[in-house]
Amino acid sequence: MLFKRYSKDKNTVEAGCDETGRGCLAGPVFAAAVVFAPDFSNELLNDSKKLNEKQRNALRIIIENEAQTWAVASVSPQKIDEINILNASFLAMHLALHKLSIKPGLLLIDGNRFNAYKSIPHQCIVKGDGKYMSIAAASILAKTFRDEYMLKIHREFPEYGWNSNKGYPTLQHKLAIRQHGQSPYHRLTFKSNIQLKIKF
């Protein structure tokens, strides 16, 4: 069972925040922010990586309907190339936080680093998506929205297999890049990762 809150003060509005797609060769990085009421609870919530697709999609509906406010944002491959993937991840989280209809008093960030957002205090929590409900919910929204996006652009460039690899550096994906070159959705600064030696 995940923790409901980080702060003992129930008057503090907490927003959980997480991102997905940092290790991909193609596609945007996505981030989400979620605010739950202090008494919200759901026994099925967990780190998106520990859930299957059906579970994630079912929980996405619950989160969208029962969160006090939530938001999802993305940063393009071109912007990733411009500012690097770490800063792009922070930017995606900032963009999601900016879209929330309720201003948080505390940000719970999955991971060990974050660029401060405005003057709102934040707490970085390693593996926070497996510890706190709001971060787990953010991980689910970020994952499901990004997967949905990758399926959409797969129809435009089916040769890269994004319907299955979602842009991650699988052998299939790297072989497709070798054969077809890079698409407009590929991150050019990840070129060194793409050109890893492939044994046949």
C-alpha cells in the first residue's frame, strides 16, 4: 500500500510529479502532475512499471475522474536536442505543474534531482512512484499518454516498431534506424546510442 501523503499537514496541497521517456531514442519526454484530496486512497495504484497496460489504462480513468486536478505535458525531440534530456524532463514537469487548476504547496518529485518550480517547495524521492499515491498516479498518466502518442506516430513511421518498443533502444529499433535512417521524431543528440555495434 502506497503512502497517501508526505506532509503531516492535511492543509498542504501536495502534487506528485513524474516523467517518462528519458531513455528513448525517439519521441517526446512526457510528464504528469497529480493532486489528490488528503483522504483519497486506491489499493491498485502503483508504479506504472509494475502494472500491465490494461491496469494502467483502467487506473488512468480513475485518476482523471477522482484527482482534484491533474495535467500532462510533453517536450519535443527538437527541444530535447537543444537543452538535453535532463533539462527537458524538468521542463516537461514544469509545464505539467503550470497547467494544474489548483496551486500546490508542496511538490513530490520522483527521482533525486529537480529544478525548482517558482517558489514552491519540493521534495525529491528516489523511487517515489512506488511510495506515494500522487507520484504513482503521475507515472501512470505520463506513461499512458506517451504510449498513446507513440502509437499515433507509429502509423506514420511503422518501420521503427514504435507500437511495441515505444521509442526505446531495442535491437529492432536500432536495426530499423540503420536501414531507414532517422525520422523527424528521433533525438539527434542520442546518435551515439543509436550507432552501438550490433552483432549479427
